[in-house]
Amino acid sequence: MSKGITSKNEDYSQWYNDIVIKADLAEHSAVKGCMVIKPYGYSIWEKMQAILDQKFKDTGHSNAYFPLFIPKSFFSKEAAHVEGFATECAVVTHYRLKNDGEGNIIVDPDAKLEEELIVRPTSETIIWNTFRGWVQSYRDLPLLINQWANVVRWEMRTRLFLRTAEFLWQEGHTAHATSEEAVAETEKMLDVYADFAENWMALPVVKGKKTPNERFAGALDTYCIEALMQDGKALQAGTSHFLGQNFAKAFDVKFTSKEGKQEHVWASSWGVSTRMIGALIMAHSDDQGLVLPPMLAPIQVVIVPIYKTDEELKAISIFVSGLMPKLKKMGVSVKYDDRDTQRPGFKFAEYELKGVPVRLAIGSRDMENGTVELARRDTREKFTVNQEGLDYYIGNLLEDIQANIYKKAADYRAEHITPANSYDEFKELLDTKAGFITAHWDGTPETEQKIKEETKATIRCIPLDNKLEEGVCIYSGKPSVQRVLFARAY
Amino acid sequence: MSKGITSKNEDYSQWYNDIVIKADLAEHSAVKGCMVIKPYGYSIWEKMQAILDQKFKDTGHSNAYFPLFIPKSFFSKEAAHVEGFATECAVVTHYRLKNDGEGNIIVDPDAKLEEELIVRPTSETIIWNTFRGWVQSYRDLPLLINQWANVVRWEMRTRLFLRTAEFLWQEGHTAHATSEEAVAETEKMLDVYADFAENWMALPVVKGKKTPNERFAGALDTYCIEALMQDGKALQAGTSHFLGQNFAKAFDVKFTSKEGKQEHVWASSWGVSTRMIGALIMAHSDDQGLVLPPMLAPIQVVIVPIYKTDEELKAISIFVSGLMPKLKKMGVSVKYDDRDTQRPGFKFAEYELKGVPVRLAIGSRDMENGTVELARRDTREKFTVNQEGLDYYIGNLLEDIQANIYKKAADYRAEHITPANSYDEFKELLDTKAGFITAHWDGTPETEQKIKEETKATIRCIPLDNKLEEGVCIYSGKPSVQRVLFARAY
């Protein structure tokens, strides 16, 4: 059955878009650059949120909420930050509409704001302006805050989930007494993200540091997790920033140390967004639709009855009503689709499209034989399985599917981390094999920029576990002490 | 110990503000009209969200997310809606800032939007514009959607939680095949809100319908739950609207019925917001601070050790480490505050201020006697209780506290629903006793408006369980068939 999905090999970009639309994850809205996250897509985000939120709480963070709007002048207080964020943004200039007397709704020229407000592209400035009142003494530190919110960065060329003007995210903002503690926090939260990516999203990631060129505007150091998509392009799935004392100085946030001295505090910030849903789709899905790792699948198991008569359906439903509580007790989310408005083949295609990890089909022959037909989404294999012990079988199978999806992505990545020892080799690899390319770089922003301009490849990161290795820069021929990770990226 | 809270009887408004600030619930931000919800206040909102979200899912609703921005022209499509909402609002007119060359960040005049965008004050228009693509056939109905989001309604005179320019809320939006189904949904969600108010917030509410004057802009009928605060003023804690086919017609949302006819769908919308936190504070708290019903308390039980030596602390801590898992297993949230930077008296005052329902204090004498000292926040009573069976004792006590807080509010309300049979009596009651006043009204918007202008009292609702009773309007003397509920309100 054709699901109308463009083949991945034919047009990767169209394939991605087809899956987002046809699996009912999201759609473009009437507002340029803004998406609507549909119920099925949002239910994946809710799972991500619940897991991450618990991880943040387990590491001592509390949620809070800060204003959507930021006064324009706040951006000017941190020099690098203003360059990075106060450019493409939504600017509120008025606070009233009115009827012009001829039936038109117009902006009321008398309701102009004294100072324009920016819809937050990220909240460092408004949060650090607030922290000034929250921190007096070392006893108030560390201050470990997280916010779940919407943010807006004006984008002209948008792609659902991957790049939209408005997106949903979480942003952690922490204040510490020492530089060491702030760096430790920055690294700890990167580990939380990496753990989430690998063990929930089934997405292997490289942990690394960004080059100065690619740092967050206002950070001393930006850490990231970088994943590889099935078209060989990289995707940054999360970032964690060591902000030094930049924002504390810009917003005058000081504390009295144990020794009675007044000092500026040290900061981190870190975030992941609905972009992760885009990564999840691009990393695992196939030409039949979405492939979801069980740990993030809103529905893990779907059961479809196959029957001709009401009696047959009744017998199947009695069996299912015994099975479902057992699965739920094991924490498995299960749906019984006994709609009589759709045929089994339609349902099979629909759940395949939506990436449900396990599908059970039960017919009258199965009921006689004490079996079910089981299909796993990741490998598209079908098995006949005994009804007895089915709950445990499914529990194990879901773990197996999770591991298999991870392994497939890890194998792909292992095959797509390639060293390049000359610029020609580098360029050829980019155009043929793609993936991550490890190469020597002279450490200068100029060389990085030239390579980017000429090849569209960027330095994704300097891996944290990088080995030192003497060599020469593929571009300039200057000496280098380590390889860095290049790729074309989303 | 003075907590610096103004007495409720002295200045109710200042008392409220003192509690919000001193219990660390929220504060004003640098952006006029916008608040910062602090971690403790936000943790109450998280409890509310979790409970309501489960109730919405249990009644068949799915969450989704729609854009923050709404094109200006959308508001003009529903005549009543534009009057109600497209007035005081945040208007985005530009999408870029730039450096003017002299170091100033200014709005880029070249980046003016073709059509202004309004920051959503409520989402009917953008959602119904989206629903057009989601509904084709009766098989697509009912469509039961909820959104958790921030909204902005420009307010000059703000009060933390009760009235702020930006606030957090949920908005349900549903589409149905028939008028009857849409009305049934509207009433069902009102019941969900009433159940939440009474059984979680411990807040007795009157369920009723608004008069046409007080209806949501664009609704055929607005249902509400009305609560009474301790100063005798009413507070609308939630609303549920029957929208008829108004938005379906404005945005051309039609479906093919079972009979093959093209018909416009029928709609409801319903919402509650962070305003409920304001209601929670004002309904139950006292001059010592917040009083939280256990069902919504982020910390239900706090344990404070009282010791002179490390040995004493150790013995207490061993006992506590046995008690805490038992309480947690019962679903009780418990905190052990063994900070050595603060004295017990300071801690007692802090948890009283924050409304923690049960406080245990354990000293060396208690350890010898096998007892603990227990203080309940609602009545401020103290007891000596045996350590044996303490977990069950606390479980029962929390239920008792929840019931007692509800009873206190219900008793207050019962004493403050007063009939008035003349306009003089009505006005005197408003100025002396306040509360809800039941009185006859002639059913005209003109009379309602006159009474509002002269007394600041509004018709809160026509209670759903109202008895018919012949009488004459207190204002006009015209005949009336039922009493309606008046009050001055937040």
C-alpha cells in the first residue's frame, strides 16, 4: 500500500516533510514561520518533556517562569549577546488596536510603547536581571532554575521542527559561587542531554566543545551534542554554555562570599527544543514512515482484531481485555483499535506510518491456535507468537527494539566518521560519503570561515574525548595538535 | 515572630500582596504588567497542571500547540470576538533590530511586517483557522483539543496572579457534529473545573451561566464557576463557553454529515489560568501566611530536627530515614530540613509562611519518649503523637486537613450568601457584609449596567441549580422569575 511518502534516497528533504505531514506530527500555520504541533507530534514532545523534567529535578533544578517580553535595552547590556540575538526577532511596538471608524481594525498610533519589547529569543537577559534580586549571599548559591517556554527567532527559511520562527524548548539558567562549579554544571547538563539522546532517543551523539566562532553569543564556552542523520548531515541536538561572569557583570549580580567579599557570580545556561523531534524523525525513519524508539513512542503496542462476525470480534476482545491490563502494569502503553469504520490493512498502514513499535494482529485462526501475529516496526519482521507469556515476550521485545534502533544508528555513524588528510580528500568525502569528517585544523577562525564558505561544512565540535595527534591543517598547512569534527549540518 | 505580613483585616489587598511576595510565589518583573513566577509558586502551578491535564485526557482530549502570533485580520472575522479581544493587546509590527551606527540598537524601519501580528490573547481564531483543514467528515468529530500556553492581554492595573498582562493557562477547543454535543461538552468541562476547585483546591464554587453582558466575546453561552474570597468579593475561577457555529462560520469549518450533507460544526472552548493560584491564596490563607490544601501542597509534610549535639541529630536522622520512605510510599511529599545554617524557630516560621500542611518537630526528649511534636497549619494546633503508626496518622491527618480547609471556606460562603429584597438593602449589604447577594433582576442589560455603575457589583452568574421564584427586580421593580447572584468581584 502506498503511503505517498517520497523515497528517502530520491529526495531526503521531501521524504522528511512527507513523514512530518502524513504521520500527523505538525503542519505549517497561517503565520509565516510558525508551525502547529498536532496532537500526535505533541504527545512525543510531552514524553520528552516528562523525562527531561524528571532528570532536571533529580539534579536539583526547580522550574520557574519569566516574562515573554524583554525590554530592548536589556540586549545592549551584554555586548556579544546583542549581536547574536537582537537582530532577527519579533518586536512589539504598540499595545492597542482600534476601529478606524470605517470598519477597519488598525494599530492605534496613540498606543506606542515608550520602549519596544522583544519577544524572547532566549531569556538570559531577563533572567539575570531577575537573579540580581535573588542572590545576596553564598547561601543563595547555587541557584538552579529551569524554564519550559516558547521562544521566537525570526526565520525566513523554515522547516517543520528543525527551524521555525517560534519553537518550544527548555532553558536552564544557573548561578554559582565559583568558576569551577559553573563549569561542572555546564558539563553535567551536557551529560544529561547525551544520556537522554542515547538512551531514550536511541540516538548516538558526540559530546564536544564548539569553536569560538560557533559559540553561543555571550558564552565563554559552548558544549554540544552532535548527532548524524541518515543523509550524512549533522544535527546539533542540545547545547550547554559556560557563561563565565558575563551576564552577572552586565546585570550586576553579586554575592557575599563566605569570606565576606563581594563577588560576581558564575553562570551556565543550557537548552533543548522541539528540534529534537526533527532529529528523532531523521535519524530512524524509513520509506514506510516514522520509526519511533519504544522509550519515546506515545503508543508502544497496537492491537488490531481481524474478524468477520461479531462473535469472532467478541472472542478476540475478551482475550485483549485480559492482555491489556497485564501490559499496562508493566508500564507498556497499548491501544486496542477495534474501529469498525476501517479495515485491518488500513490500520496496519496507519500504525506503520506513525511508527508504533509493535503491532499485534489477532484473527479467529489465532484464537483457535492460541497465537497472535506480531509485527515489529523497526525491522518490519512478522512472527507468530504464543498467547501464553505474551506480556513478557512484548516487554523483552520492546527492549530489543530500543537496542536495535540505537545499534542501527550507531553502526551508520561508525561507518560515517571518516578521516581526511587533505583538502581535496575532504571535499570529495563531503560530496560522496558525507557524514562526520575528522581533519586537522590550524585553530584559526579565518580558516574555519574559509572552509565553511567554500564547502558549507562547519566544525561541529572538538570532541571531549579527543586524542591529541600531531598533523597539519588540511586548508592552511599550518601545524595542528588534534583533529576536529567537520560536517555539513542542519 | 513577625513575618512582616499586613493583617488581613487591616488591609486585605496588602495582605494578599505580602503573602505572594514573602512566601516566594511570584514578583513583578522589569516588564510592566508581566510577573515572574518563582519556583515555589511555579511548583503549585505544576501540581495544578498535572491534575487538570490528567482530567482532560481522561475525558478524551489531546494536547496540541498553536502559534503565539495571530494575524490581525483574523480578529475581524468574528464580529463580537474582535470587540472583546483585539483592543488591549501586544502588537508585533517589525521583525528586526539593528545598530544605528552610533552604538544604539533601534528597530529596523526596513523590517516592517506586511500585516501586524497580535500576541494571542486567546486562540479561537488561529485554532479555528487550523481546524478547517482537520475536519472533513463526521468521522473526524468530535475533535477534542487542549493547549497549555502563555497569553497576553494588555493590562495597566495588574495584581500578581489575579490580573497580569501575560499569564499561563490552558485553553480547550472542541468541535462537534451537533449543537447538543457541543453544549454537553461545555457543561462537562465546567464540571471538571468545579470538581478540581472543590476537591483539590478545597474551594466551594457556584456553577452558573453568565448574563449576555458578561459572556465571552463570540460565545452563545458562557458557563462559569464562581468562588468567594475571605473579603467577601467573588472571583471567577474558570469559564466554559458554548460557541455555537460562530467560529465555524467565520473560518468556514464544515463537515459532511452521515446523511452526506455539508454542515458547519459546533464548538466549545474553556480555560483556567494561573489566576487560580490567586484564588487559592485569597480563599484560605491567614495572617501567618499561606494555607495550602494538602492536595495542592508541593511539600505536604516537613520534618525539623531539634538538637544540641551531633549525636542527637544522628539519632533523629536515623528515625527520619525510616519514616520518610513509608510516607513517600503513601504518596505523601515530605521534606527533611536538617540545614545547620538556620535555627528551628526560623524554619517553623518559614514553613508556616509557605503553608506546609503538617510540620513535625523531633527533639531528644521525643526520641526518649517515642513521640514527635506535630503542628497542623490550618488550625495551628500542636499535638504530641506516638512515633508508632505515625505514617498512618499523617495520612489520615492530611485528609482531615483537606476536609477542614474546605469546610471553613464552605461555612464562610454559606454565611455570605444573603438575599436582598430591595435596592437599599442590596447596597447596604454590599457595604457591610459583602459576599454573594441573591436578588431579583428584570433580565435587561440596561438594569445590569446601571447596578454595576452605581454599586460596582456585577451579576456573577445565574446558578445552574437556580429555583424559579416570582418577584420584582430590586432596581426597576419589573417582574422577575428568579434571583441571580450578585457580588463585587476580582
